[in-house]
Amino acid sequence: MPEGPQTLKNRNMKPSFFDLTHDDLKVVLKEKGFSPFGATQIFDWVYRKWIFEPALWSNVSKGAREFLSEHYDMSLLKIVWNGLSKDGTRKFLVKMVDGQTVETVAIPARERLTLCVSSQVGCAVGCTFCHTATQGLKRHLKPGEVVGQYIAVQDWLNKNTLEEKLTNIVYMGQGEPLHNYENMKKATQIFMQENGLALGQRRITLSTSGLVPAIEKLATDFPTVNIAISLHSARNDVRTELMPINKVYDIERLFKAIKQIPLKAHRRITYEYLLAADINDTQEDVDALAKLLNPKESKINLIPFNEYPGSKYKRPTEQKIMWFLDQMIKKGFTCTIRTTKGTDILAACGQLKSEFEKVNLWNKDAGPVVIPSIASSVLQNQSQIPQ
Ligand code: SF4
């Protein structure tokens, strides 16, 4: 729903506190005549104690608290909808200060709870299997809006669950993270900040569609994190059909850039391989993939296509999926199948946002409007829909 003039007028246009790294905050404090060491205490209040109200930061000088309250926006991104899947996946739609929304998904697996965050509103890459691609690129997210997804969801979990804690982050939501390079770099620094969330490099995975110039830059100035490449085919003609970016940065150029990523730090690179029936699931595809990748330096993650209304591809049969897996294992690869999570809550990237924009899920006067395909989760979670 577009915001009315009244909302726009009242919109808080101060810069977000969550855009600041620890070093940025030190500089801001120093410039204003406050002790830069206050930055450590402030990060401790915000990112460890989850206290976002400066007035409550008892060991921070009154002047610094007042300055930050006056000049920075401490508000969290607004969760406008959330749905819990039968498999424990919880999907959130978060709204930013300009009214744009993005999806973020908390996915439980063994002892982990991984948050899949978005990097852009929409996406310009245009993969033909992706629902987000149909929305085009609206804008890049700022660092605070990326970090803000984590803060808003963890804050929601703190208030609504029994001690569920996010442990890992993947940049695999809406958008191409390397197209938003500088903001994602800063968000990663904030995630990893020792005085703050202190997420280790093995807990963060950056997934890219293969933006070659940005991959070449990764080794020079991006914090060291796990890297996943959306490959989807080892054959140029098929990959170009699935991912038009391959016309510009084909497989040869992509792998030349990948070789520049220091593997000692990143251990093995994960290759995401979306399996679509009769597109990239044949013997020829198995052979091309085995020829392209080195089993010692690669992990393959097979993602059986998750059909959505209007999608042009089909999911292979379970038998075909298992056959593909078996072939890659026999060729010496570490190969896994990503279980489709949250199919009952529009898990395909971008689906929830699209449906939300078609129908206002929560209309204050009329009560929740139920979209048939997500009816069960909405009904299960009515008490969790913000009012
Ligand atoms: S799959 Fe990722 S990179 Fe490709 S269009 Fe969708 S959001 Fe963009």
C-alpha cells in the first residue's frame, strides 16, 4: 500500500544508527567532542543487550546519548507480516522507512538457525527461474537495512519464542549482493564487529549470481566470508537461458574470477545448482559439471526447482533428483540436496512480497485477508500478525 501524505510528512528521515560500523561511531562521537571509547559501550547495549533506547544506556555520557537520540534513527525495521511453515521455517516481510518491503527468512537446520537476508528491493539480474526477477530492481538496501533485518527478526524471536537465536546468515534473499557491493561490505563488517554481533566468518555466506568484476574485487577488500556461486549449469547455452548474466560473464570468465578468491580462507566454494526438469538434469549436464569443477575445492548444493504460480520450469521427479545426486557423488563430489523449506508460506524468493502487494494481508478494519496458497500459515499465525 502506498504511504499517504501524512505518513510521508511524519517519516523519520534521520540516518539510521544501524548504518554505522564501530569505527564510524567512534568518528561521529569524536567529531562531536565525546569520548570515542563510548562506541564500545553503545555497541554493547545495542548488539548484545538489545536495548535500543539511548536513555537507558547507563554507562554512556548523557551528552552522547542525547546527541544520538536527536540525530540518529534507532527504530527497528517493521515486521509487517510473518508466517510459520510446518517445517519450522519462518518468513518475515519487513518494511523500511520509505515503505518498500523485502523478505527475510529464518531457516532451522540441526543446531543452526540461519537468516536468509535480502540485499536489494527487487533485482536487476533477471534469472528466468526467479520470482524476484519479475519485480525488477527498485533500489539497493543500505547497510542498516541489511543489518536491520537481522536485528528486527532477532528482536521478534526474543519477544515471541523460547530463546530462539539466529546463528548464521546467508545473503541469498532478494537481490544480487555484489551489485550492492559497498553497502553489503559495510553490513558484513557490522555483522562481524567484535564489539557487536561478532559473527564469525564461517557463519556468513555470500551467494552471487556471478558478477565477475565484483568477484575479482572480493579478495582485495571484502571481509572474508563463505562464498556460494549460483552456477545452475556448466554449459554456457543452458546457463544463459537460466541466467542472462551469463551472456556478459560466461562460465570461462566466471571461473577465471573465482580462481582469484583465496581458497585457504574460504576452504571450499559452494556451487548452487538449481535442478529444473529437462533443462539441466541430463547425463550431459552431469558430465559438464564434473569436468568444470574440482571435487577438492567445491561443494555442490542441488536445489530442486520450487514451482510457483506461473513459473516456466518444472521440478524434476524425486527419482531424477536422486539420480543426479548419485552421479555427482560417484564422481567424487561432496553433493547435497537442499530440502525445500517453507513451501506452505510462499518460500520462493519474492513470492511473499508479490502476494502482499496484490492483497493487503492485514487490513485493520476488515481483519486478515487470506491468500489461498498461504491460508494455513496465516490462520495458524493470526495472533502473530502485527495489529
Ligand atoms: S536468483 Fe537472485 S540474482 Fe537471480 S534474479 Fe533472483 S534475486 Fe536476482
